[in-house]
Amino acid sequence: MLKRRFSLATAAAGAALVAAAVAGCGTNAQPLHVNLAASEVLAQAAQRTADVSSYTVDAVVNVSHPDQGAGKVQGRMLYQSKPELAVDLTLDSADVGGKGLPGGARAVLQGDTVYVKVEALNKMLGATKPWIKVPLAEMGEQGQVDQLLGQIQQFDLANVTKMVTASQNVKAVGTESVGGEDTTHYSGTFPVDAAVRQLPAEEQEQARKGLAEFKDVKFDIWVAADELPRKLTMSGSKDGGTMDAALMFKGFNEPVDIQAPPADQVGELPKGTTN
């Protein structure tokens, strides 16, 4: 079984990936020199994510670009790592510079297969069934389905938590209730280069490309007593472009129901569309 982990490379990259779909998805930690208590909390949170086998995340990403205009991606994801890797991503809205996905989009990953449902993509590829089935091993680096699958990378709990550990100025700013749970609110910024180096080696290049527009990213993270984040926001700007993302995490290690679509609604990816 192919075990493929997804990372939150950047919220800003997500909207661009949707636009592309409409038009045509080893750690090297740096020393931390910050307030010890706050930095330790982030480090422990990053470590605790390894114990999380399932969760749900709701996300909203707003971006603007001086040439492409404003965009928004909003959706939710169910994730499980056991007994096999499975992800169910729903994009309720995805719009960039007036180019949207009517009816939203959905992607279900089970083990080494991904199922994609998006009307605009189906029309472009000439698909005859609501869902398209693609083995991950057959997906090209620049394939249209691979670009849509890149949306999943915005929602990953483990890697986004790793990235914020690169902060050199994180501090506690108070206590707040998030989703009915008591949390401690931490705030800071992280340098993009150092943050990317927190990710597995095979994911760093894509993350670096996605965050290339920003030198530093401001973040706020709300961590509960179990040392896991309940909320994360990130924002950045450069040369007239902006990014603003918010993620809400819940349901840690609770059972999730992720199923492949009915076989009679699934078609194969038309030949010649994965590269």
C-alpha cells in the first residue's frame, strides 16, 4: 500500500491550484531562540500530532493578487491514518479572479487511489461519470487531477504544526475558548525558509514554491490542554498580494467514515491527462 502524507505547504498556493484546474495537489529543524515556555508548547504540539490517527479540519483561505484578483477557498477535510490512509476533502467554494468551480469539488483518497468529483474538471476531461478514479502511481506531476489533489495539502495537521515551530518570536497572548474548549493563544511569525525546513525532505520543494511570495508569515495558534491545536490562522503579504487562512481542528482520534463512491458512479481518468 502506498503511504503518502500530505502537508499544508501554503494556504496561498491553494487558490492558484484551483485556478489551474479551472483553466486547463527529512526534517532539518532549526534551533529556536525564543521564550522557552512558548517554544516548548509548539514543539510538543508538533510531536503530539504523531499520535493523532484521525481528525476533522474546517478551513477558509482568502487570497488576493495584483494581477489575478481576489480568491477564496473554503472547505473541510476528514483524515485517518489507520487502518489505512484515507482522506475525504470537500471544497464548498473555490474561486480565483472570477474563475470558480460551480458546485464545488470533492476528493476522496483511500490507500493508493484517489477519487475526484468536480463538474468543471469532468467537462474539460470528457469524463462520463460523476467521479474520476486515479491510482496515485499514475498521476503526473503537472496533471490536472494532481493539481486539484494539491488542495489537500492545505489542511494537514502535522506539517502545519511543524512549520510554526520555526518561529523565533512566538509568545503566549492569553487564554480563550475555541469550540467549547479552553485553549492558550500563541502568536508570532515564522521565516519561510526555516519553516519549510521543518517538513519532510520530499515535500520541501513544493512548500517553498507555494510560500515564495512571502518572506515572513504571521500566525496565531490556539493549543488545548492535550497539547494539540484547535485553531490556526496565518497571514502574509508581499508586492500587493495577500494571504489569510484559518483552520479549525477537531475530532482527534475519533472514528471517521470515509468511503469510496459507488462503483457505478466512478469512471477512469481519460488517457493522456496525467502529464
